[in-house]
Amino acid sequence: MLNINEIKTGKNIILNDTPYVVLYHEHSKTGRAGSVLRTRLKNLSNGTVLEKTFQGAEMCEEADITKTKAQYTYREDVNYNFMDSEIYEQFTLSKDALGDNINYLKEGTEVLILNWNGNPINIELPIKIKLKVVEAPPGIKGNTVSTGGKVVTLETGVKISTPLFIKENDEIIINTEKGEYVSRA
């Protein structure tokens, strides 16, 4: 069991029989009142984020999350199919469980699978991933008064803001945590 001093950013905990990862934590103590821990937690099985405040004596259980390598193979309606790289076993995860991660998945992408109680519950993408631009409006010379960027569509269907010099068929590197353009590939 973890007390509030042991709950830190990046820790996996269990609340209401569901695994969560701590995205943010902040300790605070006011006057005579006991200390409290304000946290932002992400549900690992469906991707929802919630804010929870732990009081001084509250405790929670640490989730035993294991990570294994896998490869994204294909999509079937709302299910995404993966193959474990070590035992070559295939499994599926739903669109709801994956959340925004589907914006950066293309066939053959290597990912880390988060396993809880021996079952895959979600994926962890590489921080930087290379994707191809399929649609880009032309960059007009002198059009830097506004943002200095334009919105392009990538091969996975997601739209992101890039600099004006990016054209169709360019390969660019995207930060998957922030959903932002990093550089040309």
C-alpha cells in the first residue's frame, strides 16, 4: 500500500479496482489541517482523466503494470489488432481503450503494451513518430503575419499545425505526447 508521500508522477495505482497512472501530483499543507495530495490520474483501461485529492491518512494500492513489445498490424471497425513481438500472439484493443493514441498508429508501428493481471489494457507509443503528409495547403509567400504555420493532414487522418514549408508527401516527425510537429524526417 502506498501512502500520500509515495504517490508520485508516473506511478501506477489502483482506485476502485481500476489501474491509473499519476500524470501530476502536488502536496499541500495549510495551517492545522493535515496535508493533502492533489493528483491528475489517467485511467489505463479507457484513457479518461480525472482529478482526485487524497487526504493525509489515505492509502492506495500500487498497480502491477508490465510492459511488453508489440507491433500494430491492422484495424477492424472499432478494434485495433496487435501482435506480441515475443510470443507472436495476436490480440485486439478497442478504440475507446486506445483514446488519442489511434491518431498516430500506422501499420507496422512498434509500441509498448501495458499489461495488467496478464491482460493487455492499453499501449504506450514512442515519443517521436514519423508520418507522411497526405494533404497540405500551399504556403503563400508573405503569409507569416498570422501564426506562421498551416494545418496539414497526415496519413493517419489527424490534422496538425506545421511550418509553411511543409508540402504534400513530406515525411515529418511528430511528438505523440503533445501532438505537435517536431521536424522534417
